[in-house]
Amino acid sequence: MVRCFVAIFPEEKVIKKSIEVLRLIDSLPMKTKLVEPENLHISLSFLGEKSDNEIQKIINKLEIIAEGFHSFEVEFNGIEFIPNKSFIRVLAVKVKSFDGEVLRNKIVSSVGGSSYPLHLTLARVKNVSNKNKVVESLSSINISEKSIVKSFYLVKSQLTKKGPVYTPIKEFKLD
């Protein structure tokens, strides 16, 4: 069985900006588990544990879906506190606009899985020592980047003691 999900990896300029924010997060009065830069992604659908046979069927369906879509834009803007600023469990870059909503809906309806509001996770928060300082510092960050999505991926997620290791199983290029 393979734990997997369907995702988009942002362009390098978004990753570079995210690394700057990760450094700031690491300096703030809270305990977090930062996302490694190579693991930054937008999840379109979390599929969970799948057998090799199921994965091949998913690949076949995703190949058909990819044929019907063109590259599109995603716009990032600001920091998101999940679930909210009063009870912070995840820090993420907000997805302001996403021109691939039809693609995401098609993926979920065809291969299933769980789909949540889109975001680019930066850190999982264990506890916050000074919530006002954290919220004030991160609310003032202006991440305003646009990224062109030219492909999406079926990704294997292997959980280890050091954190997850993501390995693309297959890339699906968009026209």
C-alpha cells in the first residue's frame, strides 16, 4: 500500500519567497514543524493508502483528465492562520485565486480523495508563546506572487521520524 495525494508544486520564485517566511517563522516565539522547501505544495486531493493496482487506475484517469486542460495561474497573497488567529495549528501561504478549480473538481470526482481549501502549508504549530507577536509579525508579510501551473503530480507520501518524504509517482503535463 502506498500513501498518496495529487498536488501542484509551485514555481521557484514562490519557493524562494516561502523560504524567507520560513526563516521568520523559525525566529518567532512558538514551537513548529517547518515544511522542508522541497515539500512545499498545494494539495488538490489526498487519496490515502492505495494498492499498486489502484494507483495504476488512478494514473490512467489522471492522464485522461490532464489531456483536457491547459496551463493556468495560481495567485498567492499573505499568510493564513489555520483554523484561525486565535487557535493556530497551521501556518500557510494563502491562495488568493486559483484558475484550476475545474481541474481540481474533475480530479476529486474522478479519483476521489479529500479536498480542502487550497493553501501552501509552511509549518505545523505545536504551541505559541506570544500569540500577539506571532500574529502581528506574520500578518504584515506581503507574499504576492503568481505562479503558472504547467503540470500536476501523483505523489507518494512516506512518513518517517524526520518528517514526510514526498516522491512524485507521475507528472501530468498540461497543454
